[in-house]
Amino acid sequence: MRRFFGREEDGKVVLEGDEYNHLKNVLRLSVGAEILVSLGDEQEYACVVESFVPSKKQVICHIVGAKICVANPRKNIVLFQAITKKEKFEFIVQKATELGVSKIVPFISQHVIAKATENKIERLKTIALNACKQCERTIPPVIDEVKTFDEVLKAFKDFDIVLFANERAEKSDKFKDLSKLQNIAVIVGSEGGFDVKEKEKFISAGATTISLGKRILRSETASVAMLSMVSLLSGN
């Protein structure tokens, strides 16, 4: 069944905005159609289209069943991603959502070449919602506002472990057993990587250095590689 994001109102499920347009004008579904709806909680709801309200651009549905969504993240994995160019960052948001990230935090580092305003938060949220439909999540990741490098360092205290993708690392810590950890941070740089002093600050603040091998990966590739390993090793 087709998946949508909606909200509950007076015992009914309401789809509006882009979801209304997609259901009515793109898919051309009609009254009586069966769909799955996410309301932002742990459950996915089987619904039946009841009516259309064109003046408000709304679809009204009623719930016929519900079950726990098994695709939602089991761990709190947060990606701290140095800002990249728009197309790359959108790709990272899409894949991070599919890989079970709970939150994505864009931040500025020394070698960032993209403008902080280049990646529009609302656009990224839409990409995350669409990725949720693909991977059957009902709770989208939080897309945070852009942070400074120092704000990222201060956030380390909120995590059980911080994993830092360090290109050209002479020494790499081994991936630990992450299965018993609940709050995991992953840090990946932009196209230009991190400055030497930035790397030293990460390590001094307690980050675990992780090498992804002798080959230098693109930023978006490094993000997917790191998150894939973390998701697997943490049981997420």
C-alpha cells in the first residue's frame, strides 16, 4: 500500500499539502482507497480514504488498523555532517534516513566550501520524509539547524561514544561492540575534510578515531560507509 504522512484530528486522519496533491493528483486515488499513514509515532496506521476537501486541500481518512513499525531506529544515532554542496548533502540526508539515523546536524568546519544557507532545512525535511516512505519508517529524523564547530564539541557529552571519520589517519581505533550503547554520534567532514587542528580537538574531546581505509572517500561515501557499519554493529 502507498504510504503517507498525516495528522490526527477529531478521531480522523488528515493528509494535506504535498501529501494531498500526491494522493489526489499524482496517484489519482479515490474514496475507498486503502493506504498506510504515519502520524509521527511508533505505529503505522492502515487507513481508508473517506473524503476530499478541495477548499482546504485535505484528504480525510479513517483508521481501520494499526501496528508497531519495526523499521524505526532502535538506537539514537546522530550524524554530525560538515556542510557539503547541496546535491551531496541531500543525498546524505536521504541515505542517513534509510540507515536509521535519529538526527542530522549540519555544521561548519574550516574546509567547508558550501554556504551555510545553501542547504534549505525545509527541503531537507521533505527529502527525509520521502526516504522514510522508501524504508518504511514512521518517525523521520530531526534535521537540526546549522551548528558551529565548537557547538559540536560541546555536544559530545550527550553520547556514549563519538566516532570520528578521520581521513589519512596514521592510527585508527577499532570499532568497539556498539550493541550495548544507546546514544552514538558519528562525525563526517565535508569535501575538503578536516583541518589538522580540528582533528586534534575532536580527539582531545574524546572522539574515537575511525579510518575508512587507505582510499580517500567522497564525503557522501564516507557518511554511508560509517553509518552502515554503525547500524550493523549497534543492532540498529
